[in-house]
Amino acid sequence: MKQSKSEKTPLTLKPKLYVYSMKQDDQKKCTAAKLCRFGLAQPILRKSEIPKKSIVLNPKASSIFSPLDKPYLIYGLVAIDCSWKRIDETFSKRFKGLNRRLPLLMAANPINYGKISMLSSVEALAAALYIADYIEESKKLMSILKWGPNFLELNKNPLEDYRLSKSHEDIIEIEREYFGMIIPE
């Protein structure tokens, strides 16, 4: 049987995705480790290897990720893979790169399902890709997990509104509309 063009096309992503693993979680359940095993993200072994102009997803950052950050994605998109139990310790020191927090979203991963912003590394990377208008890449990324497509469905409306936003102020207003929280600016 002849393969279709899509079956021959390898699962590649643009922009370049990186994962800096703190190895604080069970590596068998770790979504970031799975991304690296599938060749969808490049592991970073030392903090000093984080590309200096890349976007670093940091839940403690004061600046929020928005479509305005898309031009910086040519330098890479970095997830810091750590345990949510050690988040304050992990992010007490600044990481090289442009640190951005994601807009509020609902987790779909089995550990933190339904919790606001307690995303796995793969959810965080997929959300940033979607917001930056890399929708197909976001879907491909989430397709490696059984529960992955649920994340995009659960957050379909806020992700789409974040993607269409024109400013950081728009993002904050969208967060308020969906999640009813006042976010410090």
C-alpha cells in the first residue's frame, strides 16, 4: 500500500524546542523526557546552555507571553521541567533568556487536572506554540500523549482569544474574562 505524503513527513516542529530538566519528577511519567525521546525537543544539560535570546517559560516571570513574542521564537522556546512542589526554589534564580509566564490555562495532565496554570512541560510548550500561531505544531506536540488533545479542547476558547490578542493588556483582560482573577501586571 502506498504511503500518503503526511505519513512520510516526520514529526518536526518549528520553532526549536528545548527542555532543561531539573530531574525532580519520576522520569517515566515526565512529559518533557518523552518529548526528548520522541526527538521533538532538545535536552539542555546545563543551565548555561539555555540560548540567551530564547523564550523561557517561567511561571514566576513578571512578563506575560503573548503573540508579540513570536519573533523571539527563532531563538528557541525553553521549558524548565521541574516539580510543582519545588517551583519557588527552582525559579528563585533567574534563567538566561526572555522569561515569560504563560497566560492562565487549565491543566489537563493526570496529576493536576483542572488546576489553573499547573501545566506539565508539554502543555506549557504546546500553549506557547498555539498562542504564537503555531497551531498545527501545538496539536502535533500534544498528540504524543493519550490525554494531550484534551488539553487543547479544554482550553480551546482562551487559547484562541490569547492567539488573537494584540497586546499584553488584552491578555490580562482575557484572563479576567475566563478565570475571574485579577493578575498583577
